[in-house]
Amino acid sequence: MENNSLIYKKFWDDSLAILKKEMPAHAMSAWFEPLKAIGVDGDVIILEAPNKFFCEWIDSHYKKEILRALNSATNKQILYRLKISKKDKTKSIPGYENQLIPEKNKFLSRNNLNKQYSFDNFIEGANNEFAKNAAKAVSMGPGDNNFNPLIIYGGVGLGKTHLMHAIGNEATIINPNLNAMVVTSERFTLDFVNSLRKNKTIEFAQQYRSADILLIDDIQFFRGKEQTQEQFFHTFNVLHQSGKQIVMTADQYPGEMKGLQSRLLSRFNSGLSVDIQPPNFELRVAILLEKAEQNGLSLDYSVIEFIARYVKNNVRDLEGAVIRILAKSSLLNKEIDFQLVKDVVKERTGSKIFGDISMEDVVKKVSEKSNISVGEIVGKSRKMEIAEARHISIYLCRNIIGASLSNIGLYFGGRDHTTVMHSLTTVDKKIQTDLKIKDSVFNLKDQIEELL
Ligand code: ADP
Ligand code: MG
């Protein structure tokens, strides 16, 4: 391609026009329009993106669409490369700028361990430590342990794929000659079906049986696929008998999985099945802190807690929330304030969580509990129990609704924001030192949140 700025800019503009016809408007404004064509390098167009997570997001969600648009806009096999804008304040990832999009290799999913999934960046908590330890043990001595096969099971977004790749990564760091093959069960099925079509079942079998560690993700997709299961059964036996390691993930306890042949299930029983549970509150906080740091995002602890309270189901959602906050603030060029965070959490959890709860609802509830009137709570009295009910109301308005300091101040009889801050720190301190207060504040919080 000629290094003519008009040409590559035009190519990108044309591609955007094509994308516009296919993609929803929000995706256009959030992800495509911010990309700027800044150069070419052979047949690779260089697109500038605001930051690291943006690049990752584009690559993991929109690579195909972009390549397709570039190809139809130019009538050529044009690739793209993302470059992080110099203006980005978040940390850049080494190698990203030179990373070619491996379009030609996209069917080489085998051996394609995702290097970003390691044990080091897998945060441990009560819900996953057993799975992590088993995975580690397997990576240290693939095949020569009692955990063969190792099956990691649990709901979506809880880190099963992460742990599986971590096993492959760790094992090949320890022994670079190991052949670690990682595939999804869908990929396995597809490869098998293709081999049938092309009369290459022998090659298929050889390829899979050459693995030292075979890592198969999401085996629930084998359900009902009799012939694939049969193939898998043989592959499994060959590997198992020759002391090779097999690791699988599943969305539920494999022993109870319907639609899988019982002879497969009984093979699975010879190894170890470990589950991962949804993260508890503390782990969610830890994960958010880590993900925020990885993305160069500094969030107030209160914000982290707020997200952790509402985004509960899985780690993928937590990560998504962090990425979305960054994206929103950088795209809209807005400070990350409580409102923005609240919007993101609301988007991700559905508005039901927030309902239309108001400061009035909060104060009413506190009034009910404390037998102090609403008027007194928002009034001027300095009597100890009234002041305490007021402090608690303010604390709850901040922590449940996320009201701004100035709005809280206004509602509570025109106090300024330092007074509001004072209430917040008072309650924070009391919660830490006085169990009774802690209990009653948390009870109130639960009750108010039930209104939502
Ligand atoms: P699953 O395969 O169980 O659906 P993934 O392994 O794809 O879930 O995890 C979803 C995302 O959450 C990934 O980006 C993964 O890195 C991240 N993740 C999950 N659990 C953890 C954890 N304990 N520590 C750090 N990141 C995690
Ligand atoms: Mg997975």
C-alpha cells in the first residue's frame, strides 16, 4: 500500500462506513470511531487507539468485523495493527504496538495458549483456592499425579479457562518441549467433522494424540454429539494410558452431565473434579483492585466497594465493569465520578438494582428504626442520638444511592460538603470500633437495599 496519508485515511473512512451499516450505533461510537488511521506498514494499516484495554477489547470483540470491512473497502487482504495513543496515561503493554493481528493463523487454535492467563495473575480466594492448587500441582507434574484427568467446573466467568491456560503456560515454562494443546470442545468437534469431510481422520487422531497435555475447554458442548464423543473417548484413552495429562473444564459437575456417554463419565471419575464458586465480597474487592491497577485506573476504595456490592455474579462482569468505566471516561472525556460508576454498574446489572430509591426513602427507614422523626434527622439538633441518626442517614445516602456530597448537604438542611464528609468519616470510624453500630448500619443497609 502506498504510504499516502489520503489513501489510508480514505480506506479507513470507507471501512467505517461499511461497519456503520453492520454494527449498532453504540458500538460505532464506543469502539470504531475513536480509532484513527495514522499510517501504513506494507499491507498493514496502523490504527491508533486510546489505550491498552481498548486494544484488547477491539482484538477480542471486533477483529473479524474490522478485517472484513478493511477487505471489502480495499478489495485487498489488509491487516491492521493497533497502536496505543501517546496521550494515554494508562500503562502500555509491552509488545502491543508491534503485535500483528494473526489473521492467517486464526485456525491454529491448538497450542495457542493465552499467555495472559497465569497463576500469578489469578487471584485466590476461598471459592477457587482448591481449584488453583490442583491446577498448580498438575502444571508441575503433568501426567504423573493422581489428578488425571483434572476437571475444573463451575459457572460462567469464574476463571475456568484462565486456570486451564495457566496450567499449559506454567507447564511449558517448566518444560518448553512439552506439547500442550489447548482447544475448546467446539474446536475439537469442528476439527473432527472437517477431518471426516476430508478423509483425514487419521491425521486428526495423530495430531491430538501427540499432545503431552491436552486441555479441553467447556466439554459440555460435547453433549449429544455421539460421534465426537466416541473420538474423544479414544483420544482420551490413548493419552491417559501413555501417562499424558488431560485437563477439562465444564459448566457443571461432570459426573452429572446429561448427554455425555456414561463410559466417558466413568473415565472422568478416575481423576479429580474441582469446582470454582462465585467470588465472595472480599474476593470481588481484591479482583477489582487488581484489575483497576492492571488497567492503570485509580478508583476510590468506596467506588470499588460499591461495584463489588452490586456486580456479584462472576469475575468477567467485574472485569467488564472496570473496562467499561475506563472506556466511558476516556471516550466521553469525563472524570470518573460516582455518577459515571453508578451508570456503568446500572448498565451491567440492570436498572432494577437501583430502582428509584431516594434520600427520602433512606431517611424514612432510619427514622422508623430509631424513632427519631424525619424532620429531626434532617434538622439542626445536636442531641447525640439525633446527630447519630443523621450521620448514619448521610452515610447510607452516600453508600447506597451514591448521592454527591453537595446533594446530600442540600437535602440535610443545607450543610456544606465538609460537614457531610465529617459524618461519613464518623460513621466509618464507628463501624470499625463499635460492633453494635456496625450491625445496625449494615442491617439498615440491607433493609433499604431490599426496597430496590
Ligand atoms: P470461565 O472460563 O470460567 O467462564 P474465564 O476464565 O474466561 O471464566 O474468566 C473470565 C475473566 O475473569 C478472565 O478475563 C479471567 O482472567 C478473569 N478471572 C477469573 N477469575 C479470576 C481470578 N481469580 N483472578 C483474576 N482474574 C480472574
Ligand atoms: Mg471459559
